[in-house]
Amino acid sequence: MNTNFSEIFKLTDKVAIVTGARRGMGRAHALALSLAGAFVVIADVSIDECKKVVEEIREKGGDAQAIECDISKKEDIDSLIEKTKEKYKGIDILVNNAGIVDYKNFFDLTEEDWNRVIDINLKGTFLCTQAVSRVMKDQGGGAIVNIGSIAMGQSGIGFPNAVPYIASKGGIAGITEALAVDLAPYNIRVNAIAPGIIETSLIDSIKEKEEDMEKIIERIPLRRSGKAEEVSAAVVFLSSPASSYITGAIINIDGGWLAT
């Protein structure tokens, strides 16, 4: 490992794919990876919004490409991989960020509601990781960062009216640990980040109920919600040589919520 601490956090000329990167945490991750030196592929369902993030990156002197992709569809992911290889020749980093939440009473959930969340949050992560890891295997290694949640069951937090979301994030934790073992022989590291309450559109419905939000903040030792950039710092770390001996880890970024 390079012990030059001015260099080990750099991602110069590395190629990163960030799913769900048109806004929110995905956008922040893409910008952070670019600032660290990576070429970044902005993958999401709206090509126009992806292009806006690309413009932001280019304005800051970075290099990025927008690719429309629905990660619940294997054919879209195959196209994403081919277009990325055509543009940048390889793939060094994958950030499985794309995810949705649909707050709904358990008794009102339909099969379609369940499938939609699981297909994007869990199946999409599986499909993207499988496709990208094949490229990384041939290249000799890479780094995969999964975005989970502290709402993932077990020791995590159970939010009300979010059963499919919590089930999917619990699956992310399992996938991360299992693939860390399966992919280690190919020098592919797989880690996850479990954010708490982060200021993105995913918590808009919670913020609408001021009393509920106040109760959540009271449970957080740092007494505030987090910023997307605070999660992005960990994404850069887990993508960089600085974390070369870390795989199968789940890092909580929650202001201390799970410590209480």
C-alpha cells in the first residue's frame, strides 16, 4: 500500500459508475468522486437530469458521461456497461446508490408495490454488481460501494410504513457480506454505507410532520440530520486505496443514532 497520505485518497483516472446519480446522494457521490480525480458515469432513468450533473462536473474541471439506465432491467445494465467500456475502456468503481422508498401501510401494500421497491433497491444492486464485477475480474480488481440504510432490520432502525424498503436494505447488508467473500479472490472489495437521516428527497414526507422529525432528531446524539456530502466522503474513502484492507464492512453514518 502507498503510505503517502497525500495520494492514497486520490482516484486519478479511475472510472466510476454511480447509479441513481441524477439528484440527492447520488449526485453528491458523483461530484465527490470526480473531485477525487475519477471519470464518472452518471446513470439514472432521466437522461436530461443526468446531463445536468455532467455539466456540473465539467464546470469543475472533471470528466463525466450521462447514460440513461433503469437498473431493474438487465438489458439497460448491459447497455450501461458496454457504453462505459466504449467511453473509458474499463470500470474501477461501482456505487450502487439507486433506491426508492414508498411509505405505505402494510395492509395496503400490493404485490406491485413490493416488486417495484425490491426490483430497484435489491435486484438492481445484484444485477449491476454482477455485470460490473465481471469487468473488474478481468481487470484485476475494483471497489464496490453499496448504499444501504440504518433501517435494515436486525440491529438497525425499523421505520413505520416502509416494509419493502427495510427488507431491501436488509438484503443489501447480506449481499455486501456475501460478495465480499465471493469476490475477494479477484481483488474486488465490496463494502456498504448505512446512512441515517440525510437531507434528500427521501425524507421529505417525514419532514412534513414536524413533530415526527423532532422526535427523530432527539434520538440522534449529534442532534441534527446529515448532509449528502457527509456520506460522499465515505464513498470516496471506500473507493480509494486508503481502504485497501476493508471489505465486507458496513459503515453507519447516522450521527450516532445506532449507538444510543
